[in-house]
Amino acid sequence: MSVLPETSPTPAGDRRTPGWRAWLLLAPMVVWLLAFVVAPTCILLVYSFCQRDELGRVEFVFTLENYARVLDPVYLRIFGRSVGYAALTAVICAVVGFPVAYCIGRAGEAWRQRLLLLVMVPFWTSFLIRTYAWITILKQEGLLNGAVQALALPLGPFDLLYTPAAVVLGLVYAYLPFMILPIYGSVEKIDGALIEAAHDLGAGPWRVFSSVIIPLTLPGLAAGTLLVFVPAIGMFAVTDLLGGAKVPLIGNVIQNQFMQARDWPFGAALGMVFLLLFAFSYAVLLRFRNRGEEVV
Amino acid sequence: MKTPLRLLVALATLLPAVRAAAGGELNLFGWSEYVPQAVIDGFTKETGIKVNFETFSSNEELLSKLVAGGGNYDLVQPSDYAAEVMIRQKLLAPLDLKKLPNLKNLAPEFTRLPHDPAGRFTVPYMSGTVGIVVNTERVRTPVKGYRDVFSPAHKDRIVVLNDSRELVSWALNTLGLPVNTITAANLAKARPVVAEWVKLVKVFDSDSPKTALLNGDVDIGIVWSGEAAILWNENKKFHYVIPAEGAHQFIDVLAIPANATHLSEAYAFINYLLRPEVSVLISGAFPYTNPNAAARKLLTSEQLANPASYPSAGGRLETFRDIGKAAADIDRLVTDLKSAK
């Protein structure tokens, strides 16, 4: 730092050396993270190497058995399926969310605010209540089949509730806003001149989309994918309510260890493996995102 | 007893309970959807004792809170097998039966059961069974036991409790094996039976299995008797059957934890709940089987005619005992079979 002349500190240099005021402002956040993220994770880590007694109390006797059980094909298959469901959810969210985010981002100022509000309105109601509403829609004598019948469409009746399709629908519904908002953030920043320039240089609509718009919105797309994919892996309420708890996902298995099976150490081991999986997918997506930002 | 909003309740119990500093209060830890608010209000109005009511939605939740030393409760409401573990682990205080004159109202068949043979630690609150509900408008064939429920004809028309131990115990009953002595050999025998059954089920739901039946998404189910009683009240087409192969009877009890501080308040509340005119209110809100013989005399003939609350015929009834670590083996078995689909 001393090499740099005093009179012209670079903004980057400022950012790297936060003063005590900055730390003071950060303190609540740091305390929060320590108390509610770091400490519980450490407890989980310790529990995951412990045994349990007959009552389900954690006994502090070292064992690797819990991690050995995680590698049991039963649980590996469930891990795999959870990742599959989450990936499918992320892809559908991206395909559905991208055009929506693009339209909002390119709309006029007044419309943009209104449309954004519409995306956020669902958050005003509890997530569980909205999921119960889907039961009312999808059930056999529900709104969807009622509407199909009333319109005399040559379709159905659909038997959707308590199927894997209902689970994916529920997941997409729950996480779609988390895809739309980051993509919107990227779209809003796109300089219209770049798109015009691409057109002037003879690029067709598809070429503009794939060579200009997609690279420019990649950071938002990556952030959205992360925000959808990661929580979707661990979701258990949707599987229980819309899937009829028929096909367990990893979130259900972990929940069971803490409740029915009274096996906290094994639940902790599953949780730790799960955490590593998150960290891994985050690292992968971060690389994508950095690449996207280099383009910008 | 089981709430459809289990998660909300779980979150609510995380909130620290607000407690007054002085005496004249009672810290009650009970099942969600099981103690009517009117009963609690009536007790406070009569005695001036403030009731701090926290709820749980499974015995396992209750056990883990108590062994973790949290809560400081004066009265808890475990089911039979959970009470048995708590007695063995010396987590419950022996009752001074002289302070509970209203015990005389209880029917003898609900007291001194295997979980508390001397009746020194627990007082029955409500009882129930796990049995079959049939929508007789859709299912015309006679249904007597588990095998009739899990017939290929009912594929994707079945709701059952989302409870691994229940599911496995039905298979063990069908095979004539004991449900309270879990061995690897017996689990291996039950495995193919459960595997076939799991493929036929449309919904697993412990919180509100009646919903899928009411919505018409399934025609037949194996559910808590209280849920079945509500269905029957809703529509008489829902018949309740105690499985011929043998069924699970549960008795939820009241007990005082060993470290309770408000003892006289706890005794007062137990005595209050045992009054026939109070017990009737509980039956009205949650139509399980009322073990209070004096209260049963006050029930309407329609309440007594509810076949789910007061079943007349069917297989042998048996309560669950604690199975310790075998619970994890059962959970693994059912998880495996469910994910094999």
C-alpha cells in the first residue's frame, strides 16, 4: 500500500482496508452470523461424530458410523433424487423466469414498479398457506378439474395432487421469484445501445439473444440458479403436502432423524454432507458468475 | 391431536414463553389440537391460576425437550410408551393419589396399563385407536383388516399415517408377529409385506389424514380414530373398522415432571380435567375415546354411537411399548422402501 501515492488512493485500495467504523457497522451482522450460523454448524459437526443412547440423547463418544451410514445406497439415492428435483426446478424457473424478468427489466419506469410488485405480492402470505392453497387447486374435486369441466374441455380429469409433478410444480411456484429478481437486476443494467449495435452489425434476434443478452445477464442467472437450487434441495414441506410424503427427499430424511427416529447424530451427519454439497455448488456457480462479470 | 400446521406450531414453540414471576401459575406442555382453549379458560376463571400452554406435535419432540432439560414444565401429556420411558429414566414425579379424588371417575380398563402398572405416575387423558376408514360410497367390498385395505384394487386410493412405526406394526400384526419386540429377523419378514403396501399408497399424512378422504382424493385409509370420528360426524358414509389382525391403542396421559415447581397447581388442573362436566368438553372438541366413565354418562347418544370414538367390535387392541434404538432401524427400512419406488 505504501507504494501508492497518498494523493490518489484507488477505490479498490479503500475497499480492502475497512476502518474501525466499518467493522462497527458490520458488528451486528458478524454477531448474528457467529450466533446463528457458525455456532449451530459447529454443534452439528460435533454431534455428527457422536453416538446416541436409547432415549435419543447424544452421547459424546467418537464414531464415524454416522458418515458410513450416509454412504448407504438408500441415502445416496435420495441425495441424488433431491439434486435432480432441485435441478429440474432451477431449469424450469430459469426458462419461465427469464422472459418475465426480461420484460419487466425492459418495461417503462411506471410499469416496471407495478410488475415488480406483482412478483413480490405472494410473499405477503405465509408460504405454508399458499402451499395449502395448491391442494385446493390440484385435488381431484378441486378448482383445476372444476374449471376444465366447466369449460367442457376435452381434457382430464387430472390426477395431479400427490404426484411428483405436483412436487415440482410446488417447488417452481415457491422459488420462481428468487429467479426473476436477480435476472431482472441484470437485465435492467443492460445498455440498450449494445443491443442496437448488435442489430446494426447484422445480428438476428437469436444471435443478439445468445451473444449479447445471455452473457450480460449471466451474473443474474447464476445468482438466481443458486437461490433456487440450494433451498430446493432441502425443502421438505412441499414434498409432504403436495407429494403425499410418498417419495422422500433429503430434507424429509433429515427431519425424520430429529423427530421420529430420534437419531440426532445421524441427522447431523446428513446435514453436514448437505452443507458440503451447498458449498460445492456455490463454488461452481461463483466461477460462472465471475466469468460473466469479466464479460461485463 | 395432530395439527395440519405442524411447522407453524413448531415455530411457535420456539418463541420464549412469557411467564409471570409470582405463583398461581401452571406451565403445561401438551399436544397441539388436544386441550380445548375453553377448558383452560374455565380453569383460570375458577381458580385464578394462569396457564402457560406450550404445545408439541410428537412424543419425540416432548422427549427431546425434557431430556435436554428445557422448559421447566409442571404438567406434561405424553402417550403411553413415552411415559414408560420417562418413568424408567426417572423424569416423572410419583403422584400423591390422595390429592386426586376425581380419579374415581376413570373407567378401570384405562388405568394400571403396562406403561404404568401401579398407576403411580400417570393419569389417563384420552385414548384412541388406529383403524381403517372406508368411504362406503366408493368401496363396496367388505373391509375387515389390513390385507383388505392393501389390495391391488385400491391402488392409489389409500391414505395412511406418515409414521414408520405404525406402518411396520400393521405388517407385523398381519404376520402374527409381536409389535413391541422388534428383531432383525421379524423386520426381514415384514419387509416384503411393507414393500408391497407402500406401492399402493397415494398419500402418507399423519397431521390431517382426513383431508385426502374428505377431498375425494382417496377412498380408504388407516388413520387416528379421532380423525375418523370427525369424518363420521361430517358424513356417515365414512365407516370405521378396527383391523381384525390386531390394532394399536394409544392412551395419552397426564404426568408431573420430576423437576416441576408448581405442584399444587398441577394437581388442581388434573382434578379439574377429571371432572365429568369438563371432560365432556374435551370429547366435544376432540372426539377420541374418553376414559372418564362419569363423563361418558353425560355424552349425547350420537357421540356415543360414533363408531370411531367408541368401537364395538374388531381385533385385539395393544398399546405400544418403547423400542429404543429399533426406532432407527424401522425408519431406515421404511425410508428405503419408499425411495425404491
